[in-house]
Amino acid sequence: MKFNSAQFQKKVQPVVNKISNNRYLKAMMGGMMAAMPATIIGSLATLLKTLPIEPYQNFIVSHGIDKYLQLPVTLTTNILALLFVFCITYSLVESFDVKGVGPSVVAVVSFLILTPLQTTKNAYGMDESVIPMNWLGSTGIFTALIVAFVVGRLYVYIIQKGWTIKMPEAVPPFIKDSFASLIPGTMITAIFVVISAIFASTPFGSVHAFIYGMLQLPLQHLGGSFGALVFVAILSQVLWVLGIHGSMVVLSVMMPIWSAMDAAQLSAYSAGQPLPNIFGMMFFNIYTFGGTVLGLAILMLRARSQRFKTLGKLSIVPAVFGITEPIIFGTPLVLNPIFAIPFVLGNVVSLVLAYLATLTGMLPPPTGIGAPSGTPVVLQGLIAGNWRNALFQLALVILWIAIWYPFFKIADNKAIKEEGELVEA
């Protein structure tokens, strides 16, 4: 029975489109991307704090500078859940055409209501309540997602029902928006106060502990396994071959799991503690850089056919920076049976080798430092790990060239023949 790729794409496309256009997945991805500047700031501060140069380390420690370099980490990476709940709520309600930061403020308040306070003695011996940081960072990310979705949807529902304080038209918009948030905000926070009180009387003690123990940890064990990593790599590339944006579809599901693991990694690294994870978003990004297409772009520079040589010159610079759309759609790699095997195989081979090298101690796990999107190959590995990760990434580029080579030769010879036939015609 012959496989009909066009028919398969026709059947799969609606399902994939439904997933990629899901309002809540898009809000989650949009919100997490909006919080990216904070994660990059925390990553840069971690780099400065942990730079492995002994005279530099002696200087910042002896002058107490290391404590101040820790501040941007503590107030970005270690409060990532708080940032996510604000940004994801904003992204979600905006998709319902509800404007303003009112819903996001309510979501932050609701999240903090669920966070159990601790009582300590201050310098004057008086009791004071403090918010523990442990639920504001990586361990609170799944609670942040749930709170953002629940608050965002409740807020939109209340607004659509018209349960708001309406002010005269002459009142300035910022005052109208403030009063419009009063009733939804009061109703929603009251609900979260009740939820907090209920969970406080259970063995879990808080919503955070319940969600972390019953949802986040199991999902991290499942999604953070090597099998899940390889499955994601294969599925993403197969979808690309079928003409579907595989990265957007697959990573929208994996992002909260891997982001939480990266955040835990970065927190441990900045504090000088053992790294808890091998996998995460940065592990996937480093070792599947641009879907291994850089190897094909390099081969095209030495192509015999004019078509591929021109495409190689146009696509090589973007490919070095991980921008592979020109070569994916210019070749094209979509629905291309010749290139389907190396396109899918390259990611899997790279991840298997990286995992084995990390497991045996040849490579250190990525530190969770988020290299900004568009960081060139090798430099990305250096930022997210160290010189060994960067060197391994360079070795992978050579491997990708070898994987693509036999398939590229077939395509190049075919292109030469087609060009010769055109000249003869």
C-alpha cells in the first residue's frame, strides 16, 4: 500500500491547526515569551556571578559584589512563576478583546493568596509575615499556569455578563478601567481565599504543594525523560516534513515542563548547588540547533547545481543564527522524500550523543542560562553551558554535514540534470 503524503497531511492538518491555534496554548506561549527579558537578565547576571576566572571570583567575593549580582537572579528567575501568571493572564484576556492590566493584577493577587505566608522575627523582635520564595520560582510554574487560565477566563466571563461598575463617558479611561475591575477582582479573589482556606486544612497545606506534588513533578518526570525528548524531536521534524510548523505545535505543549526544569537548573547553578536536571529547553535547543539544517546550508555552498549554490549563499548566514525558514521552504524540505530521512534523523542522533556524553561526564548539563533567540551556533553552547558544550556543538555541525551529505548528493545531481535539460530546451 503506497503512502499518500498529501492525503495524510489533509487529515492531520486540521488536528494540528486546532492544537496550534488553541487559545490557551497560544496565551501560555505568548505569556512565557513576554517574560523572556526577565529570564535573559537573570541569565546574564548568573554568567557574571559564576564566571570561572579565579582572580575575578576573588575580587567580586572579597568586595561583596557577588551578593549584588545575585539580586537580579533572585528577582527574575526565582520569581518566574509570578511573572508568568501576570503575562499569561494578560495574553489570555487580550485574545477575548479585554484590554488593560486589571486582570493580570487580579491574577497576581490570587496567586499570592494561594501562597502560604511564613512568620519570622524582625530585628526588633516583632513578628512579621514574609512570602516564601520557594513557590514563586520554578516550583510554582504550574500553579501560575492554572491561576492565569482560571482568573483570565473568570474575568472575561464576568465582564461579558456586564457585572461591572459603569462610569459616565466623561470620566478618563484609566479611572473607568480601575472601577471596571473592582467587581470582577473582588469576586475572583474571594473565590481564591476560599480555595486557599480549604487546602490549608488538608495534609498538603497549600494549593502550591498539591499542584507541585500531584501534577508538576509527575509531568516533569514524564516530559523530562529521555524517551519524551526523542519523541518530541521526531514528532517536530515529521510535522515540518508534512508542511506543519512542528516546533510551534510540539514546544507549546512542552514549554511549561522544560521551562520549569531550566528555571530550577539556573537557580541551583547561581547558588553553587548541584544541577538537578539534564534535560530542559536549553538542552533541546543546543543539540538540535536549527533542526540540524545548518549542515545542509554548508553543503549547498559547495553544490554543483546553480540552484542549490545560490540557495546556500542566501541561507548560510541566517542558518548560523538558527534561522532556517529560508532553507526549509527554499529547498524545499517540506514533502521532500529525499531529505525527510536526514531532517528527522539528525535531531535524534544529536540528542542521543549529547545525552550519552552528559551521562558519562564528558559534557556538563546545560546550566539553564537562556541564550537569546538568534544566538549563533557555538556561542549558544558557550553561554548555555561552557567550552565543552560549545566544542560539542561544533562537532555536531560536522556530524550534520556527514548525515546530510549522501542525500544532498542525490538532490544536487538531480538538480544538475534538470538544469541541463532546461539549457538544452
